[in-house]
Amino acid sequence: MIARDNLINVHLPEDGSGDYPHTAVAQGGVEPAGQAYAFHAHHRAQLFQIVRGSLRLETERGYFIVPPERAVFVPSGVLHEVTYLQDTDRSYLFFRPDAVINLPSDVSVIGTTPLLRELILAFLEVPRAEAGSARAERLVAVILDQLQASPVAPLSLPSPISERLRALAEDIRNDPGADWPLDEIASCAAMSPRSLQRHFQSETGMSFRAWRQQAKLLKAVEWLAAGRSVGDIAFSLGYSGPSAFIAVFRAAFGASPGKYFQEPSPEA
């Protein structure tokens, strides 16, 4: 059972002054669908572990979907905005920056093993007043070892840098199944189709076609987490039918949509 004081918001000074001396502190709880937290940053690195539900996290550099049985790691000082897409059971772990130097330097969505989930639950059972105890510090050390070994999940989408392409990307991201003819969207951005493709590649590191495909896949994961059927998702995203969608999904994630949230996670 989660310790009562771990259900209370963790006070984290932005500059680290007056911070807890412990390697990690935690908070468990539930967020309602639609709950949003505008752009902010923490002195400590943050891990969001999602037990049930899902969230969308956005930074200046990208966009991330975090479904059940996954977690997202946000390094120290990274500005991020969070929206909970469904009623969500989640756990937060906040780590001292010097404790996570072996973890990714960029925001990353990771798969969570049953062992990692049990370790996080065990840490949440330790009262916050005892977060610096020998037992708590041992748990944190093993959690960090597990995080280092956890595979990064392909659940991110880079954001363009320029304002006109960022606005266009947001429109596509919100409705990736729409037709979006290249000539028309290039005209909206006041570019030729060739120029748009060139700038998109330069600013995101992905071709425009590959970026659109990834936008569809992230929307598919979001809808799967919400319980929508494979057939409904396939047609909503513009695929010719469920078989075509399943083939693309399996190629990207290593599992069919129906098995994506089952153990073991195949992501690599």
C-alpha cells in the first residue's frame, strides 16, 4: 500500500536549494482525464510510470505518448507540458540530477518490466519521511539499474523548429488520418512541396512521409489505450483496412495492436 505521505504533492524547488537530501522521492496518485500541466521544469529528473490510462507529454523538441505499462523519463531542467488523456493511475519518482547521469540525456519513453513496477511500488510503500533510509536507498539503486537496462520505446515524434512548420505539424498530429495533400499543405506554409520536404527533413531528422507515418502510429497507440477497436482505428487513420494497419503497426512496434499491451514488451 502506498504510504500516506507519498500521496501528497512533492515540493521541488526549481533551483535545488532546500531540496530533499535523498536520492529519490516519490508520489503516487490518480489524474483525471483532461488534467493538464502547462510548460514547467524541475531541478530533479522525473520518471512518470503509467499503471492505467495514458498521457501526452510535449517538449520544445518533441511530442510523446505514454500508454499503460510504460514510463517516460524527463531529465533535469527540461521544459515539458503534460496532458492526461484518460483517468490515469500514475507514479512519479524524482531523482537527484547526479544520480541519473547514466540515464538518457533526452526525454525517453521506456518499457517497464514487472520487476521495475514492483520495485517502484515497494519504494512508494516507504514513507517519504524515511526516503533516505538504507532500505529506501537500496531500492532506488536497483530501480536505477533497471532503468538503465530498460528499452526505449518508439513513442516519440520530433517537432519542427520553425513556427510555420510547427503549426502545420500540430494540425497533422491532431488529425493524422486526414488526406493532407502535399501541394495544399506546402501552400499553407508558403513553400513549394520540395522546399517543405527539405525543411521538414532538416528540422526533424525525418522525411515528411516518415514523420506522418509516425504521427499515425502514435495516434493509434493513444486510441488503443482508450479502448478503440483495431478496425475503427485502421479506417480512422486512412488505412485500406485492418490488415494493412496491423502490418505497419507490427513492423514499427514488434507486436500486433491486440498484443501491444501484453507482456513481454517487444520494443527495442
